[in-house]
Amino acid sequence: MNKQTISINNPYVRPDVYGALAVPVYNNVAFEFEDAAEMADAFCNRIKAPDYARVENPTVPNDSLRRRFYTWLEANELNDPPLFSPIATIAAYTQGEDYRQQMLRYIEDNIRFVENYCREYLPKIKPWRPQASFLVWLDCRDLGLSHDALVDLFVNRAHLALNDGAVFGIGGSGFMRLNVGAPRSVLRQALNQLSNC
């Protein structure tokens, strides 16, 4: 069976909004895994904040590899979460339901805001309502722009740093991904900048 390797590089791998692994280390470290499933199990559990990143509760079925991996985590002081992580987690699960409901309503209102704004001011851009997140896909195909021209419109002319859909594969061409987990004033400013281009 072929072994697969993952490297964790200095200073850290920058996380995206979903919480990609961000581990501050002082030199390059590589782990070999028996297969991709073993690697995924090892790295699927992690916290999201880059400033407090730790590898939390990785499951490594191979005894030898698990010992090496946990020894490395401990040596680099990455085996324990920061002090406030467990406190915040307990508070969120025991006292955060009202906040969660408020946040969900706010996100829903932001999604509606983007839909209404695009309908009125950017009719060639059609937002796709997310099913379970705060990321809205903007279907820009009716603009008739090439990939480079679309990126130029958003980045260089509107000065927006959205995710280019093409990086997610062929089906993402002509789309930009907008994070609506933000104050409405920020969304309004971003969409105004786009509509003024």
C-alpha cells in the first residue's frame, strides 16, 4: 500500500472560514499515513481560530504512528487547547441558544438583503441561497465575462476579496462566493462597490 504524506509548514497553514488546519510550528514536519482515510481521521478535528489553533482529538488508528504523532504534538505544546477553548465551548452549548437563534435570524436577513439588492441593482448577478451556511454563491454568468475579467471586476475594480468559484472546480466558473456572516453595513458597502463598477 502506498503511503501518503502531509507536511505542516512554518509558520502555519492559513485557515479558511471552515477552519482548515492551522498549526504554528518552528520547522517542517511530515507524517506518513497508511492511506488518505487515516490522514483525514488524524486531521478532521480541529478548532477554527488561527490565533489559538491546535490539533484536537485526532484519531490515528496505527499505534506506532499515533505515538509519534502525539509525541510531536506534546513536544510542540500543541496537544492542549488554549485555556478559554473549553470554557467557551461549555458556555456556547449550555448558554448560547438565544445567541445562536439571533445569529441565524441575522444571517437569514443578510441573505435576503443580498437577494433583494441583486434583484434591484445587479440583476445579472443571481445569488444562490445557501442550504446550511453563511456563504452565498453569486452566479455571474449572465455578465458574459471571461474568468479573468470576472476576477478583475471583483478584485481590481470593486476591491472585493471574494472566493473565485473556479478554484472549486469546473462547475464553479462564472461564480463568486460571498460570506454574508458580516454586519449588514459591510455587505451594503461591498455590494455598492460592485454596483458602482
